[in-house]
Amino acid sequence: MKNRLYLILVIWSLAISGARAQTYIREQTCMLTETDNINTCRTIMLDRAKTELSQEINRDIRQKIKVTQNGSNDSFTNEDVEAIITGLIKSSIMEEKLDGKTYSMKAKLEADNEWILNAIKKLRQTNSEESDKYHETLIANYRALKLAREEIAQLKNQITQTDNQAKKEKLVSSYIGQIKKIALYNLVDRGYHYYQKGQYDAAAFFFRKAAEQGYTLGQSNLKLMQHNCSGIKQDDKPAIQACIQSAEQGDAEGQLNLGFMYLNGHGVEQDDSQAIRWFNRSAEQDYAKAQYTLGILYYEGRIVKRDNLTAVYWFRKAAEQGNAQAQSSLGLMYRNGHGVTQDNTQAIHWLNKSAEQGHDTAINALAWNYATCNFGCDSDKAIHWADKLLAISLITQKEAELDTIAAAYARSGKFEKAIEYQEKAISLLSNEKEIAAYRERLELYRTNQPYTDPKLQRKEETSDNDKTVPFPEYYEELNR
């Protein structure tokens, strides 16, 4: 069971590692009045912070795509762009305090512009019943949220203009009701955020919370997830049965997720053969996520016999459909000569395609291989990709990436920076063997020498005898 759980984590961590979420902090204040209490202020301020960030992202997105009112002539509609941006911003409260009649809040928002841009583009590229349903519910939630905001503004104005106490109480009641709706709509948006990241349990949690408070869109999203076999509780037998039925009827995403259920024994009896069966049925429908999953399974040899040729086959299928994770994996298979003839030209081609989508494994691989001369010693390209790494949220907490950044700075002659990042990388390590290797590179940088992959030297030493140096059986878990 330990191996199976590890496999799930590997696949899904690779599936979402391309996201480069940026964190934004927004401070908001609200005056407590007969209309607004702490609860209404909290909802309004959090929604206002989210709206302001949405507008900023919208301006950035419009510089990269054509946006029109009706989406004609290869453009995107205003509503699609606004709805997706709103649905993919995660918001939460960092701090809040009350000073007399003034309520203040520090809001934390997370968004990834490139990820949002790709989600917008995929609306046009994806043609399936599931994507259509997702699009419809996203737009429905956005329209409801926009209408609630407009009604809140109107009600607030009417409240301030009336002296009739009975009328005012009725207006205040309606005002509070609309604010509660905004809180519900934002719960659904939180669900969308996690759904897009493949974190289905979290998505189902927020959809369920909205549904339990009477929001029908929360319930419809739960049903959609059950149809796709995602976010299902372990003991929810009707949902599990609905999921199996949808998979049997040919739903590719449902088939993939049902495969994971069998793989992990979630809601069904654990069964490796059934897991492979459903993964294959999904992949045979050209579902890129399933093809990528099979590639990982065959590369790792977890519940099937390890087979690099088959792994390459499935990685290529998914990569040709634009799947960033598969493109990165295929590039590294070429880089390492696993299942294919070693070919740096092909490696660079596929890694670039993945890196252009923001996939951090590919970015790391490019920076490392240019820095260590596997792709030819190129300090400009090494620094270019190292800078891309540094722009990724929380990257400075990952030792392998810090090691790469240090190597890039050393290749460009910036040894003080190289030493700084290498020391940070070492401070995160606990394995003595890894520490020793990292310290060897650190000593090179302290003597103003860049690090060159030792395999290159071994190749030079054996070239007169027309020998080749074999690539290791595993090369850092398809890392770089």
C-alpha cells in the first residue's frame, strides 16, 4: 500500500507542479454601522479584494489574447475571461482586527496568471461534455456573483436614502441575504480553484459546503464530480455506483479517476488489474491525463512491469496533445536515453514546450543541463531558466532547484550568488550522501569554478575507444 500511495502522490504532484501561484496581500477596512456588522464586513472586504485582483489580472490577460463582447473572430468573450479569472483566485484571511467602529482585514490571495491564461485558451481547444458542463457552471456562478454585487450596491444606496424604519429593516434583511449569497458563491469559486488543480477532495469539500447551505450550483457541481469519479467520500455508495456507471458509459475522466479508486482502494476493493484496465480505457480515448498516468506507471514499474518503451509511447501520446507534464517527461526520456536513443535535440524540444507552459520540472531541467554543459555550456540560457525558477512560488524551499540555480550562477561567473544558493540548498538537506555531493559543488564555486557533469568527462576519456557511458537506471526521478 505504501508504494501505491507514493505513486498517487507522484502523479498528482507532477500534474500540478506547473502552476506558479503568486501571493498577493490586500488590506481592507470597513465601518460598522446599523447595516454592517463584522460578518457582513468580512464577506464584503474579502470579495472586494478578490475583485480588485481580478481586474489587475484581466488587464494582464488582455495583453496576450483578443477579448470581445461576443467572442467572434478567434477572440474570447468578456464573460468567459472574467468568470475564469474569478473562479481561479484563492482568497483567505490572514489577519483581522476591530478598532472601535473600524474593522480591518489583511487578505491573502493566490493566483497564477499563466495558469489562468492556459485555462482560458483550453475553453476553445477542449470539446467534451464534461468541459461544457464545467464551463456552464462556471459562467452561472459568475453571473450570480455579479448580480449579487450589483444588488448589494443598490440596496446599500436605498438604505441610506430611506427614513421609513419598517422599509429600512426590510431592505437591510435583503442586503444581508445578498451578502450571504456572495459568501456561498465564493465557496463555489474555492471549489473551482481546487478542481482545476486536481485536488478533488478539497474541491468537493467546498462544493458540499455550498450545497448544504442551499446553493443548487454547489449540488450540481458535486454531481458533476461524482459523474467524473472525483471527490467521492469513501462510504458514499450511491456516488460510487454513479461513478462506475459513468465510466462504463465511456466518460474518459471518470475512467481515469475510477482507475485511481481501484489503485488506492478508495470506495472499492483495491485491485491493480482493474486500475490498469480503467487507465487503459481512458487513455485509448486520447485522454492526455490518462496517457501521462500510464507513462508514469510504466516508467516506475509500480503495478506493471517496468517498460521504458511503453512509457515513452504514452508520454508521446499525451505530449503531442500539449500536456506539459508529459512533454517534460518525454524530454527527460530523450535526455537520459530511456526507451529512446539519447537525443539532446529532442530533449530540448520537448522540455522547451513544457517550460513555455510554466512547468517547473522542465524549467529546472533546462537550467541544470545548460549550466552543467549536458546541452552545451550556455551561461545565458542557464541564467534565463534559473530566473524563471526563482519566479516560482516557494522555490527557495526546494534543495534541488536551489542546487540548479547555484550551478547556473556559477556557469555565468557569479560565484558569490552561486555560493549563497548552494549553502541554502545544503541547509535543507538531511541525507549525508546528498550533502557530500552538494558540498563538492560548493567547494568548486568557492574556487571560482563552475560545475560540469562528470559524465561528460568520462565520455571524453572513452571516446578514442568509441565507447559510450550508460545513463543511470534512474536519473533523479525524472527530475533534471
